[in-house]
Amino acid sequence: MIALDPERAAELQEIDAIGADVVPVSPGKVSLTLKHESVERESGDSDTADSIPDVRMTQGTIIWYWTQDTWVSQEITIHNYDFSVVSGTVIFWSLEDNYGYGVPFSGLAPGEDLNVMVPFKVSAQNSSIGVKPIAVAITVDPGGFTSWIERMPIDAIEKYNNDASHLFDPGGGENLETSDLYHFPFSEGYRVLSEAARAADNTVDPYQSAREIMQYVNGAMNYTYEDPYIEYICSDLYMIDHPSSIDGKYLGVCDEYGTLYTAFARALGIPTRFLSFSMREVATGNVSGHAIAESWNGTTWVHSDPTWNVFDNPQVYRTAGNDHINITVYGDADDSYYTEDPNDPTGDGILLYEDFRTQILLGEVPRYN
């Protein structure tokens, strides 16, 4: 690990990312072809003969979906535009966290390319969840002078580690899965992941991250009584693709609020389950329904209601004058599972509760009742 001067890191975060062609090659990985022009130096060029050797990054394959306490290998292609053989180091930086890892190279001849694999460890101790601006630097010998450094055109996203020694899902991974409601990191998942990362940016524990996501979803959405939100459950991408024409916010009722929250939390490695329940209003005897979520903090399930903007307070419904709160966990959602409704075409991102493959009745859970 190499420490980066915080002032220099802050400067790099403020500059525009370098121009590049960005092509996804697999979930969580992109290929970059950088856009810059440079002329090969010649030994007779007196204006440049005594300057720092010109070695730059030209291409790369970058893993941007980071899991804490794991290694990711970044492949960097460098080119020697100088007139002499050059040695030095290629460094991959996490700008926000002020650290990076470097790999030395040597004997790079004029006009030649070199592929360098830079192993980078995502350190939970030295970082946080969320958006991670990144940069690549090339230093040259002797003296370790910086020949080239640029901010990359795509930010990384850091998530929790879900192995047995970190934030393990008590459901064996079921509460981290993608489905026809939750899209990440596949398909168009970068849109979901990047917004989730902004919502929980700079948080350091799952409780704090989940609370920030809940508050973000509450503020990012408008409650509506329009179709299809009343009768159906709309996916994260459907909501993102169909914002309000008035203020650009996402639309929905409680199940859309719970869906977007669940998608964002799962995207960052927080085990989260989607819940729906019935409750009786004590004063009138009327029974109504509501949708919320719960997130696992490593030891217990934590209540989260982005519609009501309430976190870790399952007694809020009793306080509001309700009892007999009867809860069901809704699991894997498949848009083509329920086909009896002719008005519900498959693959449109608009689901019914009948499209959930798994439903687990928890009943009148004591902490809510």
C-alpha cells in the first residue's frame, strides 16, 4: 500500500476525468481506451531532452465493483513516448481514501507498450461504502518523478463483504439476490449501483448505510395514486426510467418505496428483505396493507420504512393506532411467474404480488406488535 497526499487527492477529485472510450466487458468490469495525443520524442529534440520521460496509460481493464477486504486486479497498458528506455512504477489510486498500490516496470523501450497488472486491495479499515473516484499514475526512475497521472472516466463503487467473517446473509444469499424487481450488477445495473452508492456514500457500517438509503429513497420519491403503482409493483429500473414530469422524482406507493430501498441496499451488500403486512386500525376496525423492508446489520433485522421516513422503530404502527400487524416476507420476484392476468405482460418491469415465487408468513411479530 502507498499513501497519497490528501491535498493532491482532493485536487484530482476536482478535475474532469480523462476522455476515454468505455466499454463494459462483464459485470463490474470495463475496458478503457484513453483519448490523448502525444508525439514520440526524438533524441535530438533539445526542448525535451532534459525533461521527465513521457510514459502514459493508453488502455486498461478496470474492475469498478469493489468488495471490502478483497483484491481486484487492474490491467493497465502503458506506452513509452520517450526516446530512451524507461523504468518506473504504475500506481492505481483510490482518491477518496488516499491510498493505492504500485507495481514496478523496467526496460520499457521507446515506442513500446507494456501491460501491467496492478493488484489493489479494497481495505475496509481504510475506506467507506459508496462512490470511489480512482486515478492511475506513472512514476519514472530515477527519482520517482510523476510522468503522468489522471482521474479515470468511471468511478468505482465499494460494497460490503458478504462472506462468513463479514456481513453474512442469514438467508444464505437470498436477501442479496437480483430479481425482476432488483437489477444489479447485471443488465443496466450500474445505474442502480451508482445511485445506491451516492445514497450511502461515506458510511462505514450497515446500520448507518441502511438509514441513509432509507432517507434518500424517501426524499427521491413522490407518493402517487396513479396506475400502475396502485395495483402493481414496479421494478427499480421502471421507476428510474419513468420519473415525474413535474419534478423528476420517482413515483410509487409503499411497495415501490420498499422496492427501491431493497434494490439500493442489496446493491451495496446489505442483506435486505421486502415485507408486506396487514394491520387493523384500533379506532375503526378497518384493515389496511403496507409494504416496508428490513435490513440485516450483522446481528439482527432492522426495520426500515422509506414511505413513512422511519428507521429502526417497528412500534411506529402501534403508536399510530394500529394492532394485529401480520407480516409476510416476499422473496424471489419473477415477472413471468404469474400469467393469469392478461393486462400484466411479462418482462415489462411491472409485477403483481402473485409474481413472488416465495412468500414466508411471519405472523404477528412481537417487535411490531
